[in-house]
Amino acid sequence: MSQFVDSCNLHAKGGNGGAGCVSFRREAHVSHGGPDGGDGGAGGDVWVVADRNIASLLAFRDFPFRRGSDGSHGQGKKKHGRSGQDTVALVPEGTTIRDQEGNVLADLVNQGDRFLAAEGGRGGRGNARFLSNRRRAPAFAEQGEVGEEKWLRLELKLLADVALIGVPNAGKSTLISRISAARPKIADYPFTTLVPNLGVVRRDEGEMVVADIPGLIEGAAEGRGLGHQFLRHVERARVLLVMLDLASVEQMTPEAQEEVLLRELGDYRPELLTRPRLVVGTKADAAHFEWEGRRISAATGEGIEALVGTLLTMVGEVREAEGTEDGFVVHRPAPEGVEIIRHDDASFEVLGREARRAVAVSDLTDAGALDFVHHRLEGLDVFRGLSRAGARSGDTVVIGDFVFTYEPDD
């Protein structure tokens, strides 16, 4: 089974927050001790972090779940609960994170780039937090918030200086094995390479990372032959090396190969055709097609070092033009507000994190707790929003697990 995985799912679940504590001081000679319940600890977050020492998304293939640990509950004597531990999911540089609808949430390009995949729930406040002139002995506390939970899609796009582009069996794997320490599978039949291979090429003039992309066939841009999976790894390459098989067993001329390859690149991403590229004929030692352009033979070494020198020069020019611009991108969702929707059964539901937080108290049968909840919902304009949405006296309103009957204020 292949050890290279370039796309997978991630199920991220932040830890739940600990509940606040309801407690009162109990000491000798203190007949009416005040509230001293401590706060619950926050749940741990789940972070996705780019690490250059990770080569693929293999760790997520069979186990996509990542969890933050739960926060501890508060205790009496104002002892606060311990916060949960964060969980860090390491991914290769060049990993794109999408939601289930395919929207890009983050692009982790460089070492150390981080994305908050699932936020841990906030800890509940203990009853000591609700002491006021109005409430001298609050007998309620907040429940811990449930951690965020979501499915995400991870896609790896290799970060390479040079991408080797060619039809199947064009000699790409042989070339990368000749100029670097990479040792891909090599054989004399098409589709030997089924996953991309990376090789680091070092010379006195500098170094570059070369990616051996599995062979492209006609229709790759439409997904034929796993084309989308292969072409994705070309997107970040600084330079494209188009390799034409001069000894094609399919009797496909170099000109026809180049036409197919460029057409597929253009159909997939038109901007790839403006990327710096070099065209070279391969298998010069066994060629049976005429070719006036640059020729190489990985078997005999003909033209190899000159090709490497040219590629290093081209890569250096692109790097200099790029400057030091940071490629890290995070697309943050808009802050969540309060939304009111009406269901077909004429009930109303109030959506939003702050609204759910407002009703998450330990004892809703307590008059002080109900007064506190009413005050918080009023501050969020929930009652005004219900009125505008058409709620009438006696209608059912749902906020999280809390259900109540709406009665408009006079």
C-alpha cells in the first residue's frame, strides 16, 4: 500500500469546557458565607500546523479524528478547573484546508503556519462570578461550553521548484534518480509512477527541489487517469520541465506529446501556461524521432548537467522575482451573531454561540438564574428579534437545549 497520501478528511473536535461550581463558604463562626464556586477550565483546541519534516497526509488516512481534551470542573473555595490540552495535527507544507462545501479556509505554505481547526469550549463561570448587589447569594453557575466539531478536507499540493511533466514512461523517474538521491520505482512500462516523488538536487551553484509527477494522458484536466490528483501538484512549482519521449513506444511524435501536455495544463489552470518552462527531448540514446531542441539521455548522462545548470538558473530568477512575500493565507469566517429562524410548526429557533451561552446555566428552576438568563437575552436583542420575526404570545422558542414559551414584555 502506498505510503504517500495527498488528500484525506480530518474530523476535529475541540474539548468541552468544564462546568462552573455552585458552592458557598462553610467556616466556623461564619453563618452566611458568600458564594465561592470556581470556574470550569476551557477545553483544548485542535490546531493544524505545517511541518517540513512531514512528507504526506498518511497519518490521517486510517485515523482522521483529532480531539482536544476536556476542561476540568470548578470546585469550591474558588478553585478553578484545569484547562484541557491542545491537540496539534502536523501536516506537510503546502497543505490546503477546505470545509465540506469546498471553500478554502487556510493554505499552510510555510513551516509553522497554523490553523485553528476546532476551538475548545469555554469553561463555565462559578457562582462566585454572579455575586452582585442584586444577587447576594447566587445559587447557579454556568455549564461548560461544548467544543467545536467539524469535518474538514485536507489537500496537499507539493512545494517544488521544478515539476517534471510528461506522458507516461517519458523518463521522469529515471531523470530524478540520476540528478538526486530520490529512488522512485523505474520500469519500462507506462504508469510505473503512481504517486509524486520529490528529490533535492544540490550543486555548487545552489539547490532545488524537483517533483516527479505521474504521467499525464489526454483528458487529464477532466480527471481521466486520476488527472486532477496529479495536476494539483504542478500548481506551486516555480518552473515546469516538459519532457518529450523521443523513443515513444506509442509512436507518438514529440510535437504531438507537447501539444497534449500543454493543452491539459491549460485546461486545468490557464495560468500554468505562463509559468517559466523548459522543453527537453528524452532518451536521446534510443531516439527514433527527429528533434531539434534540447536532448538528454538519463541512461548515458548526455546533457544532464547542462540541463541541471539551466534549471538552477531559472529557479533562481523566479525566487528573486518572488521576493520574501509570505504565502500563508487564512480565510476567517465572519463573526457569528444571533439569528432567528421560524420553523414550519410555527416555533422559533434562536441560533448563535452567544445565545446558547446565555441559557447554559446549571439550574433554570432558580429564580435568580432565570432573571440572569432574561437579562443576557435582552442584551443580545433576542426578544426584539423574536418580535420582529413575528413571534406571538404562547409561541415555542428553542435555544440550544433550552425551550420556553414566548411572552412579550408589556
